[in-house]
Amino acid sequence: MVVKLSVSTLGAGGTIIRPGTEIKVNDDIGAGLVKSGKAVEVVTEKKQVKKNVKKSKTKEGDNAE
């Protein structure tokens, strides 16, 4: 799950995370921000759909005359 921050906060290494930044909740920082109520808006994740493409396999000798 991805959430958007409502306030700026300090991240790992002293980096500033600005409001509106999307953070994954499964990170330590993200989980802490959700518990503290600083993350407000839940962002729907874009799911990548992979289509299974079956390649036709031809055995050697099928087209042999």
C-alpha cells in the first residue's frame, strides 16, 4: 500500500521528505508515519499486468521432407 504524506518529515539519513510524497507502508519509515497519523491519502498502486504469451514450439524435423 502506498500513502501520501500530509506534513514534511525527516527520513533515513536526515533527508527531508516533503508533503505529497508517496511512501510505501511496508518500509519502516512508512509504517511509522502511518501510525503517527502523518500519512493521509492512500494512493492506489498501479498493477502491472503481464500477459502470458505462449510461443509455439516446433520440434526439429517437423518440417523435414
